[in-house]
Amino acid sequence: MQQNPSSDSIVSLRDVQKSFGSLRVLDGVSFAVERGEVLALIGRSGSGKSTALRCIDRFEKVDGGEIVVCGHRVDRPDVDLRALRQDVGIVFQSYNLFPHLTIEQNITLAPCAVKGLANSQAKDLARKVLAQVGLEEKLHAYPEQLSGGQQQRAAIARSLAMQPKVMLFDEVTSALDPELTAEVLKVIEQLAADGMTMVMVTHEMGFAKGIADRIVFMHRGKVHETGPASILTSPTTPELTQFVGTGNLKS
Amino acid sequence: MGGHLNINHLMFLGQGALWTIGLSVIALIGGGIVGFVIALARISPLKSVRIASAVYVQLIQGTPLLVILFLGYFGLAAIGLKVSPLAAAGASLTLYVAAYLGEIWRGCIQSVPKPQWEAAEGLALSRTQRMLKVILPQAIRIATPPTVGFMVQIVKNTSLASVVGFVELMRSGQIVNNSLFEPFAIYAIIAVIYFAMCYPLSLFSQRLERRMGRGRSNLAPA
């Protein structure tokens, strides 16, 4: 059932273990993401999918197993975090734009501070990534002046400006109403079409089915079922059958 | 001896009031600089630094300022270090203010929502860059009202420096009273002068707090 991570994967997890106190959140999780692939992590709340995603960018330290991301050994204590995070972009459920900076400053901050880009170059870059998410006119707005959907698109643009090799999306539409969700999903679809490697935790089953090359269904800290998007319509395990059958599959 | 309150007495009190302001400024600047270091030390990734700074804060907060002033003046003299009243009072108040401002500012830094740290980390910013460009600008906005409020405490607490012979407002009042024996009138004047120095600060603090309340929404997204 579980796929062996191959060496040329962008992201690979092998037998990853993680506990919070006595609670075992990840219990031998393995999966891999190839270049240009879109992987959707699905499962009930508490199944460990968000924790698995956060382990990839080392927002959580693992207790055991191996994680390799763009050649970085993330499970090792001596991993170069700043190098890892230049290769990995992450977008959060709560957008987390910096409220004291304009959208342009939000975007140019890291390219200037981390990559040493000149201010004028960074500004050109900001315009480019904002055009990608359809927000060119919001260059000089502050985050509070934007709708939730616009804030999330700006957060995606901010990540894109670092030109990551893989993007992580952690329930990025969970705080949005259906209309705003649609505008954010459209941006992610475009990224997928452009060949961006992505790992996303999502509750949007219809979206996962439409965009994901592969689905990983997590259940009680384990990868319970994995396969192409078609497993959502013809699941083989009773747990996934129940999960997609309980109204999670939006058409 | 005796006589009536005249312009010279008032001039003397005015001079004392200037020293009260001077000592407050010294305490605020010295305490602000040391307090900033304390605030950063309290959230240091190094456990030993966190513990050392916490012990410092607990020691100072658990000791009356009067005792700290006595230790600074007579204590140092006892071990052979002769310090002027101004230096003793300035140093003691600096240590005292640093402990309180350090704690206030630590709280403000930590009240910047954790996802802000994570977003900055996810963009590969170094710890210093995260602090300077993302966290501190937000923390300063949160910290301004309580800091201005604490300045009122500093101004009033400088009156204790009179015990080490530093002639600020309180001490100059005592001196004037020693020649006039009109304690009620003189201490009433002193109370009014302290109030005149503190009330504008209180008003300013309240106004900042109200403005903060209005701008709350742009502090942190959900």
C-alpha cells in the first residue's frame, strides 16, 4: 500500500514517528512527492495530516524516521533550516501576513533580507508574483484592507517570491467562505498547471480530486490508503469509504 | 530660621523638580536599555540565559526600591566604592526600572501571535531578522501604552532617592520645611508639582490605549 520513497523525490518521508506527550500523532508515515507532482493529504481532524505537513518544513521535530526535502535531511538536528526554508514555501490557514507592512513590503522582505536582492529588483518581483495571483492593484494596501481570500492570495504570492522548489499548503481555504475559497483554489490550480510541486492538506475533496496527482489518506497517524485521485470515488478501505461517504466529497 | 515662603523657596523647589525630571530620564534611558536586554534574555533560546534573567527580575521585583537605593549608596561605600548620590540613585533606579520594563516588554514581544513567528521562519528569515523586521515593530505598538504608564511610576519613585541625600523634589521640600516648619503647605505644593508631572503622562497613556483599541484589528489577522 505504501510507496517507497525514491531518491530523486523532492520530498520523501520514511517511517516517520512523532508524539505529543503520550499521544502518538505520526506512527510510521511514509510517502514521497516527485518533481511537478501535486499530493493531497486528507483525513479526519486529528489524523496527523497537518503534523505530517509541518514536519516537512520542520515546524515540528520528528522522533524517528527519515525526512528528505530537496536534499536536506530534515530529521537530522544539524539541518540548515534557512537553506531548507528557501527551498520550501509554506502557506497557512490563517494567512499570517505581517500586519505592519504593505503587501509589497510583505513580499519583498524575505527576498531582500535572505537572498540579498536589490530593492528595485524585489519590487519588480513583487509586481510579478502579485500578477500571478491577480492582485496587482493591491501592491500598496495593508493586509487589513484586504478580504480573506485576497490576503490568502497575497500570502501565496509572498511565498512564490522566494521561488521555492516545493509549496506546502496547510488547510489554506478552511477560514474562507465558498466564494473566497474558489478564488484561492483557482490560484493554486494555475500553480499546478505551471508545474509547481505541491503538498496540500485540504478538506476540499472535490478540489483534491480535480487537482491532485496522488491522494494520501491518513487515519490515526498512519497512511491508511494512497493512490491516484480515483481512490476518492472507489476507495478500497472501509475507513476511506466512510470518510468520503460522510458528505466530504463535494462535487 | 522661620520666616515665610518666598520666591527663593519656590525657586529651590523648582530646581528640585528639574532634578526629579533629570533622574526620571536617567532611570528611563538606563532602565530602558538594560530592560531591552532583559526582555530579549527572558526569551533567549539558551536556557541558562533565560534562568539568569528570570532570577534577576525576581530578585529586583522582590526587593523594595528603598532597600536597593540604600544598598547602592551605603552598601557600595561600605566596600570602599565612594559614589555620588546622583550616581547611586541613577544606578539603583536603572536596575529597578530594567526589571519591570524587561518583564513588560517580554510580555509584549510574546503577545505577538505565534503564527507571525512561523510565517517569518517559513520565509527563511534569521532569528535576528524575524525579531527586527517582524516581531519588534508589532511589539512596540503593544508596548507603548504600558510603558508610558510605567513612566508615571518612575517619576513618583524617584522621590525615594531623597534618602541617599540626592536633592530632587522631595528632598528639596524637606530642606525648605526644615527652615520654615510649614509641612502641610510645603508638602501640598510638592504633591501638586508631582501631580503636574504625572498627570500629562497618565493622559497620554490613556490616549495611546484608546488609539490602540481602535487599531486592534490591524495588529493580527484572526
